[in-house]
Amino acid sequence: MCPMEKALRIVIATRNKNKLAELKRILADVPVRLEGLDEHPGCPEVEETGETFVENACLKASQVAKCAGLHAIADDSGLEVDALGGAPGVFSARYAGPGANDRKNMEKLLHELEGVPAGKRTARFRAVIALAAPDGHIIETFQGRAEGTIGFRPEGENGFGYDPLFYPLGHESTFAQMGPARKDAMSHRGEALRLLKQFLMSKIPSLLKL
């Protein structure tokens, strides 16, 4: 690990404490200094106006990078439920409308799935992470997905978002019933972050002039 003062500084374009903790945990052994938006109060919360996860991730990473004058990473992720035609999709975080929170979003999802049997509740989480240069141009994007099914009631106290409802394929526990390491090993964001990690590890040495 390089001394902190020599590490590449990367801003994580989120103020979501759960998401920030997850990203920092998975990237913990990468020789970079990860900073949240709270360390850059002048940078705004970027509105997600894109129609796809890729567009939103790139939009956030680019704007935050230019604002902070540093490299930035941003993710956009969400849940796609087959019985709902792919909803909530890019609207996952605000599915229940203005003022939506995890509980309200899950309540709406369960309401929309009333009467749908277990065999028809297939779904997947998708995540896209974008890496932007200080001038705002996108260097690369990384994608991950996790297939599974939606339960009939929330189970578990860990995680966030729709984790208490999501059973990854082949498992009888929701993401919210799993510990962080177990979830990271199979989650959509974990997969995308591992790809980002591989990319950074191959590029950082030259950037740090080791």
C-alpha cells in the first residue's frame, strides 16, 4: 500500500452512507484515497435524468469529477422485476414517489406483486459503475448483475434498498440476511466493483510513479 499522501484521490459520487461503506469495503486494498461527497460540499447531488443505468452513472461521475477536479466514480443500480416489465429499473430509489425511502419502496413493490406466485417473481439487480477523469470524460464503465427472486415479505436486518426482499439465485437467504462479505461475493455491485478494482490495480502504479 502506498502512503496516503501519494495515493490517487477518487471521489465517490454519493452521499448514501450505506453505499459509500460498501464501495469503500470492497475497494479497501486498492491504493487509492476514496472520498465521499461530504468531503466536497461544493459539489451538488447530481439529478439522475438518464434513461439507463449507464447514462446515470456516467452523468454523476462526470459532473462530480469536474466539480471536484479529481477522478470520480459513480454507480447507478436498481432492481428489475420480470413480472413488472422490468420495473422499477432506473426508478428503483424513487419507486414510491417523492420522499420515497426503503420501506415505502418495498411496500409498493410488494403491492404491485400481489397475487404473483413464487415461480413468477424472478428479478435481478443491475449495477453500473463509471470512472471519470478530472476533466469529466468517462474513462471506463463496469457492469454487474445478480439474478434472483422477490420474496413475499422483508427478511433480514442488513443491507439496504430492496435487500430484504431479494433472494439471490440458489440461496434461501435474502441479501439482508447475509453478512457483508457473503453479499459482496455475489452482489451486482460487488461484481462491478471487482472489475473496477482490477482496472485500477493495472493502472495505478504508473499514475503513482512507483
